[in-house]
Amino acid sequence: MITDAKAVAAHFNEQGYAVVREVFSKAEVAEIERRLTDALRTVVPTLKAGDVYYEDAPDKPVKSVFRLDQHVPYFRQLLADERLLRIMREIFDGSEVMQVGTAFFAKAAQAGSVTPAHQDNAFQNLQPPEDLVCTIAIDESTPANGVLTVQAGSHRLGLLPHRASGVMGFSQTLMTPVDAALYPEVPLCMKPGDISLHHTNTIHRSGPNTTDRSRRQLGLIYRSARAKRDEVGWAKYQAELKRLHDQHPVKA
Ligand SMILES: O=C(O)CCC(=O)C(=O)O
């Protein structure tokens, strides 16, 4: 239960991340899981490159799916969950909260691949950087199945230089690693129904899934209405994305 949205916002503002336990009940997680399974069967096969990515493994399991909320009303409703919006209003302190969209990360059993270290703002190009991902755990996450790992306090560094990663679905990675002694790595180990939040400038990464069980997480992206896109940075990122997609067909 979220009892204190102010405390969550204070931790988030200080550390660039927060974890809140048991926000969604078992029944709610089962419903999210059912809707995802449904969408993976009906919607995902129709999606264009850039909205879905597959792992480079023999059976090509789904790696990530973006903007499902534009296809399935259930996911739009999930973005409007009042428990989550209460936290967002505290974090974005007085600004209108934009419900931007969803990002599903499947991290399939034995096939889920590495997410290179990055700041989401290298993709989003927002100023001020008032944007975050609220991640709902569908499966338990552990170091062995590729837990999402953040560097505490790194959101205060601003947007750092990135380079092309060559990784489909995460086309940008940090140019230079940031000292983990100064900005300690925190694995956001979660149980189904827990949520985590990370700031758009918080450095994060995840390892491969070496286990027999998936590590599915559904990200919900929220933004303050104050955040505006830097169109030059955005155009540069879009060009890099196009180059990557031209080189790799959807199920490559
Ligand atoms: O699930 C992952 O490994 C990466 C997730 C991520 O990069 C994000 O939510 O911004």
C-alpha cells in the first residue's frame, strides 16, 4: 500500500529512484499479465519496427514492446491509476502530469539480453528533465534474471554524452562509465506488484536473464507538462534509430 506519496517523492528527488512495495495486488498483477499475453498474441505481431523488438536468440522471443497503450485501452487506463498519479503529482510538484505511454520489457528466460547503461533522457531529450519511468514488476527480479540496476544520485549529473550502442531497442549507451563509488549501483529487486521509479537522467542498466523464468516488467512513462523536447537532440536520435532499423529487419 502506498501510504505516503510525499515520502516516495522525497526519496525519488534525492536519489533519482524509489521502490514502493505491494502497490498492485496479486489479482491486479494477474490481470496485467493476462492483458499482456493477449496483446502479445493479437497486437504485437502487427506492430512496426521500433514498436516491438525481438531477442537475437533462436526462437526470437519478444524483447520489448512500446506504446501498447495506443492499441489497448486497458493500458491507457492503467496509466491513469490514481495510486500512481498521486505519487506523480508529488514528484512533479504543481505541474500537470502527462501520461506519456507504456514500455514492456520481457527479459525472456535464458534469452533476455543486456540493457547497456544509459539515461532515458538520451532518448527523450527533455528540458527540464521532469520525466520518469514507473516500472511495475510482473515477475520477481533478481541479479540472476537481469534486475534493473540504477546508480543512486546520478540524476543530478544532468544529461551525459552517449554514443550509439548497436543494441536493438537501446540504441544509446553512456560514452564513459560513471564512478560507482560516487554513485552506487542499486539493484531494484522486486516482487510481483511492487513498483520502482527512475528519473529520466538516472543511469541504469540490466544484465542478461540466465534463469529459466522470465523477468517481465511494464514501464509507465510520466512527465511534467513543463518538460519540453530539444528538437535538435531528438532529430539526431531519430536519425540514429532509422540507421539501425535500416540495417536490421524487425525480427533479425
Ligand atoms: O528492463 C530493462 O532492462 C531496461 C528498462 C529501461 O531501460 C527503462 O525502463 O528505462
